[in-house]
Amino acid sequence: MHLPTWLAQHLAALRALLVFTVLLGLAYPLALVAVGRLPGLDGKAGGSLVTAGGKTVGSSLIGQPFTDADGNPVPRYFQSRPSAAGDGYDPTSTSASNLGPEDIVDTTATDPDDSTQSLLTQVCARSKTVGELDGVDGRRPYCTADGVGAVLAVFRADGLTGVVTRVVSVNQTAPATPFVTEYQGVPVELAEPGRDYRAAGATIVPVRGDAPADPVVPADAVTASGSGLDPHISPAYARIQVDRVARERGTDPATIRKLIEAHTTDRTFGFMGSPGVNVLELNLALDEEFPAR
């Protein structure tokens, strides 16, 4: 008995659906679960969770902030790098800031909640905060002393080449003090919230200032990672935090440096990436050896 062509085609499609459902919907997932249960892989398959004192305190693969309820750094802990994932280190909202090196002008508004910081100002503010927290020089090129981008809007008589007629510090508003008093003989004004000086015909001029070319505060202390979840910081960022942590833990800096070395991972395969310090594991080691006073 020959089935009608249309019915034979539907039966063939049904058989294919059943076969692939069993293979890809049951057999393949179960095989991966079984592999994940093999000794040495079970922890990684479960999220590389880290436990301390009988409870889960985080993951060795996902960073987390070490701040108080108000978002202030807890001095006895090493601090992680900034994060642009949600409100910070949110694994359900992994992301970067999507801001580039030309993002140097803040968006100011009458309502501070509607204002947004440029990438430059974010970097300047973070560097200033780290410098104050760890007692190091937080200055950076193109940053003002009050932690915003050192950028001027320069108006000229005939566009781009005429004499300077007006100068505005675009990232500073009242009651701040302009980071320079004058530019080419013209007094520098503070920005007015809501004004777009570039659209008004100004040339945007970043001012380098007298900060060292090689800042003390490293780049990973002032920029977020691409995922926003990086659990590591650079050895350079860890080193500038040593004195603070040693003071808070009541020990000497040399001991803290040894802990950093013990928790520093080398480049992947010896040549990919850069050495890193896992912040969670380092802080857990601190709690174990030097409990909070």
C-alpha cells in the first residue's frame, strides 16, 4: 500500500523531528551534564563558586564590589576595578560603557539626575578617588584637580582661525572654579547647564595640564572591563593598595605583598593577556590570616 505523497512527507518530517528531539533535546544535554560531573570539572560547571565559613561568597570567575551599603570602598579590602554591568558586577546585565576616547564633553542639565559624565570625566573622577583612598598621586593628563575632564570650548571671531573671543570650561559648572583662569588672554567661564557649546560653534580643546605622563593610578583602576565582570585587577593596581590594607589589617606591607604574589596568575599559556590578581580570593586570604579588628 502506497501512502499519498503529502502524507509520506509529513511522516518523514515527524520522524526527523522525533530523532533530533531525542539527540539534541535529551542525549546531548545529558552528555554535557555528565561531562560536567567529572572530577576536576564539577566545580567549573557549577559556576566556579567560592565558599568560606560554610557559605558561598562569590565566584572566582565573576568580580564583585567590596563596598559598604552606601557604595563607599571598605578600606580593609582590596578594591575591584570599575564595572559597567548594571549597577556594577551584575551577571544578568554584562556590558561595557560603549564610550570611546573621543567622549570628553559631559552632558550637563539643570536637573543633576539628567546629567551624564563623559568617559574622560569618569576616568578623572575615579583616578582622584583612588588617589585619595590609597594616598597616591591621582593626577592624570587632561584632568582637572577636582576630578573632571580638562576641556575648553573656544569661540573665535571667524570660526576656526580668528582671535579667541570667549572660552568656557565645558565640564565645570557653578560653584566650581575654572581649572585655568584664562586662555590666550581671554577669561575662562564656567559652563551653563543645558548648553551645547559645540553646536554653538565652539572648538573643543582638551588641556593636558602638568600631570605625569605615566600616571600612578593604573588604567584598570579607572576603566571598566569589556564584560563588566572581570574578577581580576592588575598587579600594579594591587600594589598601590598595599599600604592601606596593611594599615587596616594591622600588619606590615611586606606580608601583604607576599599574599598578592601568591594570588597572581600568569599570562594564559605564557603569552596571552596580562598577569592578574583575583580580588575575591585575595580578600578571602586576608580575612583568614588577618581577621578584621
